[in-house]
Amino acid sequence: EPEVTQTPSHQVTQMGQEVILRCVPISNHLYFYWYRQILGQKVEFLVSFYNNEISEKSEIFDDQFSVERPDGSNFTLKIRSTKLEDSAMYFCASSGQIEAFFGQGTRLTVV
Amino acid sequence: AQSVTQPDIHITVSEGASLELRCNYSYGATPYLFWYVQSPGQGLQLLLKYFSGDTLVQGIKGFEAEFKRSQSSFNLRKPSVHWSDAAEYFCAVAPDGGATNKLIFGTGTLLAVQP
């Protein structure tokens, strides 16, 4: 069964460092997303990406964040200068029409 | 304001008992509706979805949900809970329909199952 894969599963980084979270969406999907879940809180939408551009972003997705689809298979989330409050589980998702499939997540810990 | 509400933060049921997890939404039109489950340390797995048509939808693992337009609800049910159902359950809506397809999640209900 096709699935969304994310790497790494866990990343620890120092405050101020740049991190790139990687995702391989399901191959025939056209919509890609990033969500985050701060420990103990709900899952929050960050950004959606379609046709090689951002289609919508939330207030959380400020200038420190960027997304890219560098080739035909990967979809990345970059945080330029991490802050302590960026510590969270980050989920990538992809969808064809409506139904979104989520990856297992990357737990980002900023120290 | 647009929102998804799961009023029960934590529910404990006995194995074999029935289960109902509540979800209410506030959007002008009928959004697309979903239930996801998250086991400890795992990602989000889709249990079931409602787009249109029959208001009672069947999902995986024996779960079902009923859409009630008059109550703006989409409650999740299971007739007999198994210990492996212990997890966190999230109701989600896609308010934009076919636009960006982003999901808005509720705060989740943590289900514990007693032997």
C-alpha cells in the first residue's frame, strides 16, 4: 500500500540552526501539506502546496519557514533559524482529491 | 468563528463496551468530515470520511460515524471496543472542500481501555 514517508523520525537541533524536514508523498498525489503538533496540543495546519507553489499558509508559517519540491518525489520543510517553540511533531501529508494521507512524522526538538 | 470541537478530552471504557466520541463543527456549509486515529508515537491514520450521500459511514477497524446536519455533528462509534483501540482520536474537517483541502483538527479525545 502506498504511503507517505518522512525522514528523519527524530531530529535534535540547537536554537538558531537551520533544519530541513523531508517527505516523500504518495507518487500520484498532487496536493502536499505540512502540519505540526506541539506536545499535548492539537494538530495544526501549516501550509499546502499545489502545482509547485504554496496555495495556502497559516499564521504560523512565517518567514522562517519555507517549502520546496526540489525534484519529482521529495517535499521539504525548512525552518531557517529554529526557536525553542518550534519543538513539535511535524507531519507531512499528501492527497489526490480530498482524502489526506499522513506520514509518521518527524519529532523536532530544539535545545 | 470556524471551529471543530471535541468536548471529551479523555474517555475510559471497558473492553467490550460500546464507544461514542463526539465531534461538532461550526462552518456555514457542510464541510468534508474525517476521523483520524493516532497511536502513541505514531502518525495519523484515517478511520473514515464523509463527503456526501449516506449519513452513516463505515470505516476501518469496525468504526462508524454518523453525520447529523441539524446538530452539526459527526460522532464516531464502535459497538465493542478492543484493548488495541486505546489511542487518541481526532475529528477533522476540510472546510474549503476542493480548494486547498487543508484540514482543521479538533483537540482530540484520548481513549483508554480497561480490561
